[in-house]
Amino acid sequence: MTIAWAMDCFERGLISTADTGGIELKFGNAQAMVQLVEQMGQREGFGRLLSEGSRRAARLIGRGTEALTVQVKGQEVPMHEPRVKYALGIGYAVSPTGADHNHNIHDSDYTTPEAIEPLKPFGITHPLLVTDLSQEKMRLAAVEIPWSVVMNMMGFCGFVFFTYDRPCLAALIQAATGWDVTLQELLRAGERAYTLARIFNLREGLTSEDDRLPAVFHQPFPTGPAAGNFLPPDAVEAAREMFYELLGWDPKSGIPSQARLQRLGIEWAARYLPVASTNQDGAQAADPGRL
């Protein structure tokens, strides 16, 4: 993705062979891509700059290149397109580590009655379209994103879903640990970890303003089977706020509530939250200065 960003900049004339060390960095130039991968690994030539990722590279280059980066929180977007799977985009935006498809929701997995059946105990009752950003889709995301965190914590590959259902995974954990753990308790453990990661970011100065998608995802596909698809900014904002609220976070600031910390058994983490201050309009705003 970093090399793709550099190629986009090159083709738009924002960087040149004077920057790349003579490499004709055009789309389709496989030799140039291999050369840059080697340079990045060895931190040599233009690859040294790219090895820092597109966000850092763009800030050093300037010339409007930062607007072309396809990343969230400095993490390049992986090979899953949110203009095809809309709630995936919300997961990218809010993810504590930036754009990540592993602790995320893939909308295409929930379009059939068979796929929804295991989720009925969690209040998800019917299939949803891949382009849905409704409250129901965010309720699904608020279940499935923490569950994907559980999968990561337990060391399970996401593809185990093709072999083992959730009760079986819980039984495996019970057998390995001796804990009489339930699916609801596992889900809460995932939510706890996700919320703690949120608090870590807040302590380090990140805010809801960092939960943004690259501009390209708000632009429609011009051609192809998904022609016309794009993520409307207003719909993304509303869905993000709903996702915050479902997780027990403030819908505007994304700061976890004291009640949610208490519910998750991590009330001790409250001391790392920004302290609310009042802005000129009388609204509550987060003050990251006191942590």
C-alpha cells in the first residue's frame, strides 16, 4: 500500500525520479516494485523513506502527497474495500491500531439467514446488506468486533470459523484453562481489551478526530461491479457515533463512560481518561492535558 501511494504520487507529478533515485515509479512497473521492496527492507535509497509508511513519508515530502495516503492512524488500509463492505470502514476508523481487517467486521459474512443464526442470542435476528450502516448493523459490529478481539487473544486464526462454531471454541477454552467460561463472558473479555486499547490511545493523545477514513472512501467507484458505491461522510459520522454509544463510550468524544468501565471490571483505568472541560459553547470537551 505504501508503494501504491508512492506510485499514485508519481503518476500525478507530485514526486519525480529526482525523489525516487531514478526509478520510474508507475503502476504496472513490477520491477520497480520489487526494487523498492528490497530498498525498504534494507532502508536504502527512496525505500528508506517509504519504510516509515506513507503517512510519515508524506509529511516529509509535502507537496499535497498527504491527501493521497490511504491509511488510518498511520496504518495502511489492507486489501478489503469499505466501499464494498460499509461497516468494515467503521471498524477501520475506530480501530485502536489503525486500519485492520482482523479485529473487524466483514459485512459480506452476514448476508444470509444461515450466517445470522449463531448471532441470534446476541440480538442479531436477520441478514443485513453489505452497504447497510444502520443501527442494526452497528449493533452487529458491537458484537462481532469484540468477538474478533477474543479470537486474537486466544490465538485462533479467523478461518477456524469454517470448522468450529462459537460454542465449540468456548469448549476449547474451557478445556485448556479449566474455566467455566460462557460466550457472554468471552465477548465481555473482548470488549474489555478493545476498551483498554481505546484508553491507551486516549492517554497518548489520540481523540475521536483520529477515527477518520481516507478521503478516497468518500468518493464513488467510477466503474466496475461496485460503480457508484461510496461511504457518505454524514452516514459514517452517524454510524461511528452509534458504534461508540453501543460500546458505552461518549457518542461524540469516544471516551468510555465510568459506568462501562465499572461493568467491564476496569474502573481503575478511569485515571487514564482525559478530564472533561467546558468549551466556549458550554459543551463538554476532552482535555488531553491531564491524564
